Amino acid sequence: MSLRRTLVTAGRVLAQLRSDHRTIGLMLVVPCVLLGLLAWIFQDTPVFDGIGASLLGVFPFVVMFIVTSVATLRERTSGTLERLLTTPMAKGDFMFGYALAFGVMAVVQALVATGFAVWVCGLDVAGPLWQLVCVAVLDAVLGTAIGLLASGFARTEFQAVQFMPAFVLPQFLLCGLLVARDRLPDVLRWLSDVLPLSYAVDAMKSVTASTAPGADVAQDAGVIALWVVVALVFGSLTLRRRTA
């Protein structure tokens, strides 16, 4: 791997995104629309304050998973990836360059979604707002990394979208949003303890519920960051030059 080639890849992806207004709209507008709809449904109730922050991490995760998996697969099906890998560029340069580019978009997405949730929807946050933003960024980068990993197993864009139930829905069901994780059956609780979205939801809950959540958030963020690195490494190992 080369830092220069990784940065060049990130710059190329950002240049492509800049001209793709629909994708930018999907990444920035959709989480806000979903949060706004949720706040509207549960207006004048404490429900939004209870689950709003958790979904502030879940929605960007899902959106970035879809966008990244489809965009990466398009690089393969168009032959762009095969041409790039005939140069000195390594698969790791490609994967981490993509992650860096979408990580930049994740920062923008987190700032927009968090600002909308807090100042427009009235989300009550007990802890520091900057920690909420940082966890939202990590959640979006996690979605990017897992989307890159999933794209290696798909042959068409339709298949890439179909992977969402396999990679995302089990995490959504077991992350503690629907049922507290300590109330799950033992096997499901152990599985929940492994899945990264569980730690994303835990971190968001800590920030909204505690005025000093530092240690808990740091521990959860460390697990999420480890999952990002593992997903990118495995994604680079399983990445194919082209779709057969």
C-alpha cells in the first residue's frame, strides 16, 4: 500500500461524487428526512428522545452501506477497477481510498444529520454534542467499510442491494433498539455482543443519557473502529478485479 496512491484514489472518488448530485442528496437528505418523520410521528412524547440518537447512528450506517456497495461494484462492472489494478495501485489502496473519500462525506453527513436532529427536531442530548457527531461519523464509516466488504460478493448492483438484509437487518434486530440486549436469549445476546451496530447504538445512548459518557463512548468507539479496519482488510483480500 502507498499513502500517495490512497490519497489519489480518495481524490478521484470525491471528484466523482461532487458531480453526482443524486448520491449526495441520498447521503445528506435521506437521514434528515427519516429523523424528521420519526420526530413528527412521536411529537409530544418522550419516544424520539429515547431512540432518536440511536437511529442517528443507524440511518447513516444503512445509507452509506447501500451507496458504497453499489458504487464499488460499478467500478468492477465498468472495468475501471481492472484498469486501475494494472497500475502500481494495490487493492488496499483502492479500499482505503474509497473509505477515506466516503469518510469525508460521513463527516458532512454527521454534521448535517446531528444539527437537524438537535436544532430542528429537538433531540435532547445530555452529553457533549461533539461526541454525538463523532459517533455518527464512525457509524457512517462503518457502513462504508461493510459496504465495501459486501460488494466483493456481488455480481450485479441488484445483488449488492440484496445483501442489505444479510449484512444490515440482523444487526438492526439485535442492536438493542427493539429489545434491550440483556433481555435477549443467550445465543442472540452473544451474537449481539459481536456485531458492530450494537456498539454504535450503545455509544449513542450513552451520549444522550449521561453528562459524562467519556469512558463508555471511547470503549464502544474503539470496537467500531476495529470493525472498520477488519472489514477494509478483508474487503481488500476478497476484492475481485472484475465481475465474471
